[in-house]
Amino acid sequence: MTQHVLLVDDEEALRTSLSYALVKEGYEVTTAADGLTALKLFHKQVPDVVILDLMLPVIDGMEFCWRIRAFSDIPILMLTAKDQDIDKVWGLEAGADDYVTKPFNTRELLARLKALLRRRGASKTIDK
């Protein structure tokens, strides 16, 4: 079964290059350039994992994360240029499962993504 990634970032070049890497790894990818569009896409087809920038137009990444956490425990990996310790703490406290700062290593990001999905799959198995 192909896993679905919702990639939310306002940088088109990043969305394009990371989407390519994700598809190459076998993921189905849906992208959004702002938080409002991402919320609509999330409700239309719930992804297996979200890769989320913090600094987004319309609805920022923190607000998106809070809204999703109100009803879902889907893994969220924050991918952002905000690299201060307090930003990382806020992101994790808002409900992110992992936090990666830009610039980033694509292989590391993919490994973190796989780890999130692996843990999610293990918890689904235990819940049954």
C-alpha cells in the first residue's frame, strides 16, 4: 500500500524537489502552498503523514498543527527555517512529532519520515 504524504510549503522549488524525492521513494504526494489549502486537502484525503513548514501564508504552520491535533494523531514533521531552540520547543509542543530545520539533508528527512511512519504502523498494530 502506497503511503500518502501531504507536503505543505510556500516555496515552490522546495515542493517540487522534495516531491520528486518522495515519489522516487514510492510515496504518493499531495502539495499545498498555504495552510488553508492544506487543511482542505487534509479533509479531502487524509494523508499518512504531513511535512509542514511553519511560515505559511493564510494559516501558518502552528495554526494548521493545532487544528489537525484537535481531531487527528497523524504524524507531522515540521520542516522550517526557524531554527531557534524556542521555535523547536513550540513546534513540538504544538503537536509536531519531529522538527527538521532548513537547509536539510534529503536522506535524513526521508529517514525521519520512514521512522515516523514505522512507529505509526507499530502503534496501529498494538491498538488492534
